[in-house]
Amino acid sequence: RTRMINLPHAGWVRSVRTQKAHIFLHVNDGSSLQSLQVVAGAELNDQLLTFGSAVEVTGILKKSPHQKQAVELEAQRIHVIGECDPVDFPFKIKERHNLEYLRQFPHLRCRTNAFSSLLRIRSEATAAFHSFFKDNGFVQIHTPVITSNDCEGAGELFQVEPSSVGDAHREFFFSVPAFLTVSGQLHLEVMSGAFSRVYTFGPTFRAENSQSRRHLAEFYMVEAELGFLRSLNDLTKVMEDMFKSTTEQVLARCVEDVDLFHSKEVFFKALNVILSTFRMSYSEAVEILGRSTENFTFPWGCDLKTEHEKHLVKHCGNVPVFVTDYPYRLKPFYARANQDPPQNTAAAVDLLVPGVGELCGGSLREERLDVLTAHLEDAGLEDTYDWYLDLRRFGSVPHGGFGLGFERFLQCVLGVDNIKDVIPFPRYSHSCLL
Amino acid sequence: RTRMINLPHAGWVRSVRTQKAHIFLHVNDGSSLQSLQVVAGAELNDQLLTFGSAVEVTGILKKSPHQKQAVELEAQRIHVIGECDPVDFPFKIKERHNLEYLRQFPHLRCRTNAFSSLLRIRSEATAAFHSFFKDNGFVQIHTPVITSNDCEGAGELFQVEPSSVGDAHREFFFSVPAFLTVSGQLHLEVMSGAFSRVYTFGPTFRAENSQSRRHLAEFYMVEAELGFLRSLNDLTKVMEDMFKSTTEQVLARCVEDVDLFHSKEVFFKALNVILSTFRMSYSEAVEILGRSTENFTFPWGCDLKTEHEKHLVKHCGNVPVFVTDYPYRLKPFYARANQDPPQNTAAAVDLLVPGVGELCGGSLREERLDVLTAHLEDAGLEDTYDWYLDLRRFGSVPHGGFGLGFERFLQCVLGVDNIKDVIPFPRYSHSCLL
């Protein structure tokens, strides 16, 4: 079957092959990894047809004689609409530049196969999270970026003021100090007073002076809160369902793009991973670490570090591991006390995954006014969080929630080592390009 | 048909009615405006069953004898899980508090019918924009919040630095001054060098010292860029399709919630509006303003103010109006020159809508390296935007895009006067609650 196409096919040249009578182009428009093969008579050759140049091709779309593609375009006219000097262009034809090299060109790296695949996958993964929540009756809330809370008192906050204000003029724009959010949780808890299920998916910020492969100053979090929820098991179930459903959707919808990151073998291993998960308590984790041959010194009460998380994941056969019931004093003020002396744990759970470590953290929230008030008074925070106590004064319900680091999710699913390679424009200390 | 329900029905009490032998409760769980009617014997009455309290009700779900609801719950057990003191609770049963009053309680206002409806509509509208773009083959890009561009040199920027840095220690965290984004456009244009269609939907910021009903310091923008696009008409068509498709979807999926904001009459008028739009050039707009009985003094070359925008919308019969081809010197550096002396207009278009004025602004972007370079040199910006010129040096394509103010969209569709009432946590000068 042959059909006439009136509109020109447009895209960027990915390869040029010249034969005696013919030229062959691969033209890519970004809609998929696959380029359109263009076949033209040698008379249509043009020295401007270089790697990276933009072209419009008019011709006849035909069934291709080759197995690699279903169709090819027999060109009648090729128009170079945007030139690309092969000497100046930092990417070279047929060279596979590594991700670190690409990072130097944040305005151009999307033009490579590797990074355009990543961006299509990121877009599909974003859609996968939105559909998981929509299908399960969650209301999406745009929690604010600028906030007067410092949430967990984390300290590593960015502060915000108009740039035009001179140092002499020291009035706050918002009348109070304002920061970039580190989590939308407290704002989601506000919404848990009216909706049974809410979520948010947006940028969060840490002013950490870190150049690590696992941290960014600006990154995306998926956070959810569920009302009328009483058990940590029920919360863990939702976290697991979300992780499996979104991973499956990404792997199913981006087969070709994912394949660029993984061999088929790794791909099926990934599929396998999402079908099996493991659960253990923090106390069991401490025992496992104590029995390990790696000689960890890990007394009960300490916080798990990345090395411990990776060991636990490995110990369980490289599948996702849920660790539950952490020491109460390790967790922020809002975590629900299990009131199980002498240990005193909190109803909190972390999801650890292969290659990444902590991907997701959640807890039941303290809904009991008396317990929460006492805890905030101990910390001298009862005035700061008086509005938060109001949520427990008026129609308080048992509830819980979690947050997932979206970039870490992509790192885990794609096996990408450096977090800077899974976000369009990475921001970290000493780097804010464009 | 009667069926046993094992799980308790949970929600917040919206009304309590007591009769001799029975009590009637309306219990709402936030999934819709409609509450579940609970019927119980008088012996289940409890003085803690107050407006705003949280309850779990076990019982039998039955076909309701009343027309107002399909089912009702015959209660066997009612458990008050979260009390709500009617004296302290700022919202009173059967009172319809106005939106300005509600604004004082950002942590509680979602518990009112008006604001919970708004939040469900906002969530559905967000989904409507995502599906419009997904259905039309756009790749979603998370453009950065923190940026070292000041984009249009607008001046009204928020600057970002770690809060812990003392005044003495004056090194920038990112090595350069960093700001909150005012638009994702330039970052989307980066992506237009690899994808034919991209969009972003996220928070943007202006440090404007304004308390107006149309401005916020933090608001949401929907922005899109389309490659291989040559005519302003084609761009306008996409803007129109998006506006119609999303408005229709919101009106169709949130009938009950929208009805709380509009009478049925206004609802159908709104439906009518989205089916008819009007187009005129800026020059025609100037003529219309000149002929108006309102005695505008409006020489060619001035920028339209809100009063002018509203007049034009009214003049066209209160339908959305596209105004095209503005004076070149009014538009930012990236707008494409029409090169039509003596007027010298730019290929730019604004969408003006009833009740709001400017909702959406777009333009073709200057893709010609020589024209853009000359323009940036005139402004002394060629070094600052050298990376942007790179986009034109390597495989440049004709392209265009637009941005839509998401809160203004909600104001327009719902007829809400104040922008602070269509966002969960409004931020503006002197106000950053929670």
C-alpha cells in the first residue's frame, strides 16, 4: 500500500548515508526513539544535510523492503530548514557520548538519543503516577512551594525574598520569613480533614551542600495522605500498589526507550523485582545487620545509612524491602507513637529498593490531640504548630501517608547511577545552568 | 435491593436532624458534594454528633424512599472518632460563610462545601489539561523552579539563598544569583530542539507588591511549545482547542460542584461561550477602542490594560477574543518579527476572556539566527543569551508557544471574582499562611 502524504515530514537528521545513486537519511521528530528512514536520489544531496540539522521532506510514504522499519519515505524534495555545523556542534555523529559529557550541555543534551529517551520515559512515568491516583479516587492538591513552615525543622532550607530589595530595607515580603517547601505533607494533612484521599506531585527543595549522586537541591516528590486509615499494613499496601503499578506502566509503555538503558535481561529482572517485595521490622533489620559478615556496628536506635539499606536489599535477594516500626525518637513529631515500651517505636515505614536505597517513606500520623500536644510541648513547638493542633481539635481522623522521591524512582527503574541524569535541568550546590 | 456492608462508612457530619424516634445525619467523605444520609434510632443519638465531627457508621445500605438520594444508610452503630466543639469551630452549621471569611482559615476552609467543591474542580481541571496534551502527543517537561535566567528581565523576581547563610558570608549557593522562575518558556524552547510538542504545568512566581484580585506571588501556568509551526493561525487554533476541550471536560465531569458556583443558566451560557470565539488584530482592537463611547484615549502602540481587554470582550458579545499582531516593541525579545513596516508588528496573540481579561498569551518565536542576534545585541543581551542563540545555531526550526494562567482559567470557568479563592494556599505580599 502506498499513500500520498501532503504535509512534509519534519525532524532532525540523525544519520546520513550516501551511495552512488541514493542517499539515506534517518530523520527523528522526538515522538519516539525510532527515526523515519528517508530514501532520495543522489541529486537531492546537499552538504547542509548534516547530523543535527533540521529538515522538511516531501515525498511518498512506502512499505519498507527492510525488516528494521515498517515504512520509509521516498523523498521528492528535501529542505534544510535549520543548519547544524558539524564542527561547532558538541555532539558528533556515530559517537556515543557518556552522560557526564552530556551534562555540560543542558540546552542541547535533549537532542541525543539517550536523553530524549529519558525525557519521554520521565513524561510517561509522571502520567503513570497521576493515573494511579486518579484511578484510586485521590484528589490532586497543589501544595505551595513558598511556605512559612520549616516543616521538620530540617534546617537545610532555601529562603525567599524579592531580588530588588536592598540590604538596608529589611522588611519581609510576606511579613514573615518564607522558605521553599521541603515537603507538602503538612498541607496535605490539612486536606485530609475534608477528603479521604489526596496527593501532590511537585518540586521540593533542600539547601544541602552536596554533590552526591543521590541528592539534588530541587527534586520532585510524590506525596499522598489517606484518611480513615488505622494500620501501617494498609499504608504499606498502598505504597506497594503504587510502586508496582507505576513501574509496570513505565516498562510496558516505553519498551523501546527503556531498552536503551537496559538489556532485555535486565528488563525482565526489573519486571521480576516489582512482583516480589519483602517486609521486616526495624528490629529485624538490626538483627540482620548484626549477623552480617560486613561487621556493621549497629545498635538498636540508630538510623539506617545508605550502606545499611543496600545491605538489607541485597540480603533479601535484591527486591524492594519495606522496613517498619522505627524508633520513635528518630521520626518527626507527626509520626504516630506505637506506645510499646520499652522499645517505643513509631508506626513508620520506609521502602528500600535495589540500586538506590530509600525510595519512599511513610507513617501513620499522630491523630490523638493529647499525645500530639504533649509531644509538641516537649519540643517547645506548641505555638508554632497551633494551626496543626487545630486539625486534631476539629473532627480529627486516623490517617497516614507517604512521600516518594520521583528521581530516585527513575534511577531505580532505569538503573541510572547519577540523579543529575534523570531530571531535565539539575540544580545542586555551585550549579544552576540556564 | 438491600446489601450488607461490612466496612463502616466514614466521614464528617454536615448536618444533624433529630426527630422523636429517629435521627438523620448527613455524612460527607469528600469524594463528592453529595453526603450520605444516615438514619438511626433515637437511642444512637450522642451529643458529640456535631457539625464537623468525624464519624464511622456501621449499618445497612438501603434504597432511599426519598428522591434526593439513591441510597441511605440504616445505622446499627455510630462511632464518633473525632469530636468538634461547635463553639470553637469557626464554621457554623447551616451558615453560608462568604469566601472572604473562609480565607482567614486556610487550614480549615477545605471542610466547607464551597471550598471542597473548588478543590475537586481544580483537581479535575488539572487532569483535563494533562489529558489534552497527552492525547495530542505532547511530552511533559518539568521545567525548573530555580533558575539563573531572569527570563524577560521583568525585575519582579524572588531570589533564593540558603536560610542558614549569615549576612557576612556572601557566596552564592549556586555560585551565581538564583531566582524563582517567572516562566518555563525558555526551558521549553530548549526541548523544542528535540521534540515537536512539549508542555509544562507548574508553579511560577512574581514578587509583585500587589493585593489585587487577579495576581498572586505564586501561581500555576500551563505552557506549551510546538515545533515546525509557521503560522500564528495554527498556534491560535491549538490555544482555542485547549481552552474548549478543558472547559468542556471540567463542566461535564464536575456538574454538581460547578452548580454550586453557577446557576444552571450561567452554566449553559458558559457552554455557549466556549463554542464561539472571536479574532481581531491589535490594529482592529485600537479602532474599536477609538470608536467606543467610553472615551478611551488609546493611540496605536500602547499596551492593552484590563479595562481595554474587558471592553473588547464585551464588544464581541462576551465571548473569548483572540487579539493578534501586537506592536513588536511591546513584546519580549523572543517574539518573531512580522517585518511589516511601517507598523512593525510581532507574531503574537493574546486570548482575552469574560470576567478575567488576559488568560493566555502566545507568539511565534524568532528562529532566525541573524534577526535574533541583531535584536539581542541592540539590547546588550547577546552574552547572557548565548546559550539561547545556540538553539538557533544548531538545527533551528520555526516554532511557537503560549502560556495560560491556570488560576485565571478557574476564575473564568467558575465566575470566581478573587484569585485567592481558587488556589489551596494563596501567597501574596504580606501573606504566606502555613
